[in-house]
Amino acid sequence: MAFKLLAVMRNRHFHSLLGNVIMAFFNVLSFALLVRMLSLPAFGEWVLFLATYNILDQIRTALLQSGIIKFSAGVEADISNQVTGAAWYISLLLTFIFIVASFIVYAAGYRWFSDTWHFFLGWLGIMTLFSLPFNFSTWVLQAAHRFDKIVQIRMMQNGSFLVLLCTLFLLKQVNLHNVLYAYTLSLLLTSIYCMIFKWTELHTLAVRTKAHAVQLYRYGRMIVGSMVTSSLLTYSDNLVLRTMINPAAVAVYSIPQKFMEFIEIILRSFVATSQPTISSAANRNDWKEVSRAFCRYTGTITIIILPFIIGLLIFTKPLIMILAAKAYLPATDIVRIFLLSGILYPIDRFISVTLDMINQPGVNFYKNLLKLIINIVLDILLVLLFTDIRSVAIASSLNLVFAVVFGYYFLHRYLPDVKLKDVWLYGWNECKILLSKLKLFRLQYK
């Protein structure tokens, strides 16, 4: 019995899920603390700044993460090291560009920014440097299916930030400046932790090759466009709310995004484990297996998240009170709009992952670029008509529907074996297998 329990705990899906659960748990606690410790406008500014930092971080991740997985998974050790070294070279160069660019923006736009954003911009590039080693570690570990070590990294980064926030609260030193210092310190501590355990693979920088650097860049550049345009969807929502309504509206709009973390926990976990699987099948030109993997993952996750969506819809108001406070109850309808559209999250995400892994990131980019354009137009138009936060949520939901239709059309062109009915059939069969294993495990445990 003990060996069976140990086998479950060593499963890569379990480790991926555990890492995301830990990250979401600490994020929600940190979020709940900040909501209560900062004023609505101040919290809105923090949300917008963090979104700005995340866009820079995602540019780097998009350029290199998928490429590392695609070109180093299932190949000889020497080639894997050359790919990793080339990725280190590109990431250091890109991070240096971020640092220089942040100070240029600070100097050039000084008179247009508030004092708060003067401070934020001074730290933006530095944060990308401090976070690089631990982010790089997660990419390499994901390619190697070492999700157990990624769990430790998630716990270190999110846990240290929470501890530092609690310390600020006890010392009665909570303000935007100190919150930023705490977040930056958590990034640095996590990177040092990864370097101590040698998860960064920094030594591979010595064996990098120009050919692999070019290969990574050419592959990743379209994924950058796809991921950045996708990230800019929420960012554009926040920017429209801040400029056309007020910063407090940004704070209210952040509530449904935290609710969706419950769905994202499951989704991110399976996306992380699906990438090497789909990539390996694509590298073998086994297109039927790629199609089966897409249908299996998409169907399974869609079925799994349905009970969570229903539960969150029923208990929306009490959960808002627990997560934030009474002042955030206007977010109730927005949360419900997000939750209903969340049913389409798995198929949208796995369409994107599969397109990237079959070397069609360009389709993904154009899909997300069209989404961004439509989103901005709808946001501005609907806010002008209704001056209501809910109109922005509706615009986001309409975009999601468009993305699924657009993405599925092109995915089916490249993978004719992908059929919507198979998504349900494979997903249902996989869920039945999971349930039977769970029942068997419980009987043996008893």
C-alpha cells in the first residue's frame, strides 16, 4: 500500500498539479493580504505594474521555454546541452535589453508618469534579472519531466513573498514601495536557491552553438508574438478600465482573475506535462498520436473543471468576501461571466499548445493578434456605451469564442484526425480510467 501511495506521489502529473496548487495557494493568500492592506487605487496600481512585469517575463519565457522543450527533449545529452547553452545566451542578452529599455522609458517619459510609476519603472528591469535563474531552471526541469523540483521552486518563490508580506504587516510597514521590495527579494532568493542546487544548467553556456541559438530564435519569435498578444488581452482590459473609469475598477476586475486561478491550477498542470508528450510525437511525425493526445488532454480537463465551475458559480459571493472584502462585491457578475466562459479554456489552451508543438506558431500568433484587436475595440466601444466593468468581461468572453473557432479551423487543417466528438469520447474514457484507478486505490487503502 505504501509503495502504491509513493508511486502516485512520484507521478509527473501529480507533481505538476502540486506545483500549481502551491503557487495558487500562496498567490491567493498574498492577494487576500494585499487587498486588505492597500487602498483600492493603490492595489489597482500594483495589479497594473505586476501585469507589466509579467509581460516582460512572458516575452522571455515564450521565446525560449517551448524551444528548450522541443529541441532538447528526447535527444542526445550533447545536443541538449548545446540547446540549453544557446538558450542561456539569448536569455541573458534579452534581459540586458529589458534593463536598458526600462531606464530609457523612465528617462524619456519621466514627466508623463506619476511618482508611483517613477519608482516602479526603476525596478522593472532589475526584477527581470533577479528572476532569470529560477525561471530558466523551471524550463530545463520541465523538459526533463522533473516536476518534483519545480514544486520546490514554486514553494520557495511564492512562500517567501508571503512570509515577507506578513513581516511587513506585523511591522506596520505596508506600502507600495515595501511590497515591491518584498516581491523583488523573493525573486532573488529563489534564484539563489536554484543556483545552489545547480538546476540552472549555467555551465552549458560554454558549449552553446550559434546554429542552436538561431534555431531557438526562429522557432520562438512567433510564440513570443502569440504569448505577448495573449497577455495583452488582460493588460488592455486593465488599461481601458484605468483610463476610462478609474484605478479602483482595475482592482475590482482583478477578483475574477483570481477566481480563474482554480481553473488554471488544473489547466497549467496538464499543459506542462502535455508539451513534452505532444512534442515527442510531433518529432516522430506521428500525427495520429498528436491528434489523440490533443483530444485526450482537452476532453479530460474540460470534464474535470466542470464541477469546479459549478461550485464557484454557486458560492461566488461568499468566496468574494473570503478572498477580498465587501467593497469588492461589485465583481460578482464579472466573476460569473468569467466562469461561464471558462468552459472553453481547455480547448483554447490546448489548440495553442498543439499548434506550437507541430511547428505552426504563426497561426497561434495571428489568432491572438486578431483577438487583441477585437478585444481593444470591443472594450472601448462597450465602456463608452455602458460605462460598466461588466462590458469588459463580456468583450473578453466574445474573444474567447472567436479564438476557439479560429484555432480549431486551422488545427483541423493540419491534423485532420482531430474531431470535436473525439475530444468528448477520449476525455470521457480517460476520466473513467482515472475514476476506476481512484476507486481501486481507495479499496486497497481500506
